Amino acid sequence: MSKTLLIVGAGLAGLSAAYTCAKAGHRAVLVSAMPSERAQSVMAEGGINASLNTRGEQDSPDQHCADTLKAACGLADPTAVAGMTEAAPQIVRELSAMGVCFNRFQGDIDLRNFGGQKKKRTAFCQSDTGKQIMTALIDAVRRFEAEGLVERRPHHLFLRLQRANGCACGMEIQDAYTGETAVLQGDAALIATGGMHGLFQDTTGSCLNTGAAAAQLFSQGVEMANLEFVQFHPTTARHGRKRFLITEAARGEGGRLMVPRDGKPYYFMEEKYPELGNLMPRDVTAREIWNMQREGQVYLTLTHLDEAVFTGKLSGLVSDCATFLNLDIRSAPIPVTPGIHYVMGGIRVDAQHRTSVPHLYAAGECCAQYHGANRLGGNSLLGAIYGGRVAAQTALAEATAPEGARILDGDPVSDAPFPHADTLLRAMGVVRDEATLSGALETLQTETDANALLARAML
């Protein structure tokens, strides 16, 4: 019998879940504030990890799993991570078959180096990998829309969860254009709303990802995990109130971090970490840059790279830096500083993406699963696709719509700009201390809205 899966979020995790659901002959309803083309997944640049071993380095899913767990400081679920890394090669080849234009090496999918990994393991499409993958999945899901297996509800906001007999069975949503509300009922609900970048200033992510859905679920008793772990990307450039991402692919292709010292460039990462140098995990690299800024501006220099690298592998970065920074990176170094990039914590899920509420599932950046205390670059796209697939499969296997649905108590969280952003930015920097965290906690202690509850949980 056909089942209906309600999915909140139309980025990579949501699309993966909808595709998995429809491919199995079931119905998916995609609820999203913005169309898929505006999802944060489009902004991912550097690549997607998979031990394809096309460069003959004897890579394997086990090594990919070990690198992921090491970067996570042992705080990720080994069973879940092993499942993801084992599935990665097949996922990337399926994406290629869908039409994703990965760079090629001797006829096969090319791989580049990425931080925290000793093997070339990151498949890429120049420096626009997220956009390419999203385009392919949008097209694949659109075919199921034409068949009536996927229903789109764009420009709609998630307001509240419904449940009966303790199980999720629906949700209340609101049309952002008209203000009209509606209740959707289905056999299961899946949250794929991305991270919480709207909680912060100076972020590389979309400020449309406010964390409102997660805050609402938290206020309704859904368990969260690892909320204190916010990843700073080591290399960003300020652009207005946002941070412009300088993709890790730049260092994967040979970019070098340096700070001027005594009139000469000091390549501090290469001196301190001779094995991986500029490709240490992001948390380590961000802290080193943060500390080196006491000596002066830190730069990422690419001027020594061959022109073929710029035209064949980093053309998107060349164009973006020229447009937004007025900088020709082929002849001048890029001034960089760490910027908020990814929230490792979120809705607590198990290896099958179940939440603490039966028939409610979560996937992508909104949930805490594969990354522990620190995410490897290239694992976000993989985790979203794999997580969306697993969550949908679990939901379809387990869920049945119960009778007697009711809306849980609690007012819906506003999707307006997050009111506590300054507070969080001051407290949750690259390097934190007890005084700043305690001060922020005291500031938020008197606030009672659901967003404040989530902010206090992060602290």
C-alpha cells in the first residue's frame, strides 16, 4: 500500500528523500520556504567524498570511515559513519549517471585532496559541485512530480508538528505569501531544513536557514545533540555582513596559507604540520589562522599554481573572487579569516535517522549524526544524500498514519531574523572561554521564546 512522506526542506537531503520515496512508488510532499534552486546545498563548492580510488592510492571505505571518525573526535556513531562511507562510491557513480558533470581523469571521475584526508577522495565539478548535484537531483525529482508522486509546497513555513498516540502524523504549515495555514497529514514526517546559519552573523551559509523548525521541534520535546559544535571554515573573506567562502578545494589543489613575517611569507601550517600541512582538518586550521592573526593578516596564496588549475579546476573561484572581491587570485593572495560554516549539532537521530519521536525522522545538516565535533570537507554533500535516502527508507518501512491526530501545544516559532545573533556570535567564536559563554547564557536566561531555548542549549 502506498504511503505518504511529509518532507520539510527541499535542499539536498530533502530531494534525496523525495527521490527515494517516489522511486519506491510512494508519495512525497515537499514543503519548503524557498525553491530547491535557492537551497544552501547549491552553495557547496569543493566536492563530495567517496573512496573511488581512481587515482590508484589504495583507498577504501574503511579508511574514509577512520578519517571521518578521527576528525569527529570520536563523537560520531561508528555504525552510521561506516554505512555512509560504504555507500559513497555507489552514490557518486549514480550521480554521474544522472548527469552530474564531475571532472575526469583518464576517463574516470577525478579526485582531489581535501582537509583531514591523506588520500585523494573528493570528487568534484570544478568548484561548483553543490550546484551541479542539485541541478541533477532537481531534474530527477521533477520527473516524479510530473507523475504525481511528488507534490511541491514551495513558499510554505513549518509551524508545528502533529502527533497521535505519541507518533508524528502530520504538521501545520503556513503559506508565506498569503498567511493561510493548512494541516498536512501523512504516514511519517522528515525534517531536512538545513543548518542554523540565520542564528549568526559572519556566516558563509544562507541566512534563510534560521533554525526555526528545529527550535519549534525542540520546544515540543524533540531531543537535540551536539549543539555546541559549530564549525568555522578556515578560509573566508568578508563581504558585507556575510562571509564569502574560499573553498577548501583551493588548498586541495595546492594553495598555501601564510602570514608576512620579517618581509617574507611564513607558511605556518607547513612548518607546524609537515604531514598534511595546509590540509589539516578544519578545526585545527581555523584555530591556527585565528592565532596567527595576532601577527597580522593571514593570506591564502595560489599564485604559484599552473594556469590549467585555474581554468580546469578552480574557474568558479576565479570568477567569484573577481566579482565579489575585485581580486585576481592568479596574481594576488587572498586575505582570509575563519567564518561560521556548518552546525554539527541538531536533531538527535540514530543510525537509521529516527528521532526521539516515533515516525519523525531528520536528515542533512539539521540533524546530529555523521560529523561529531568537526566535519570533514566533502562529507556534507555525501551525508545529506545518504542521510535523506536512509531516512526515507526507514520511514517507509516503519510508519503508518495513526488515527486521532492532534497538534502539540506551543506557539509556532517566528521565521524572522534571529533576535539573539549578536549574543551568540560574541560567545561562540573559534576560541571560547567560560566567561564569554556564561555571559551569553546570563543574557539569554530571561528570554522565554523557543529560539532563546535553542540558543541556551547551544551554549
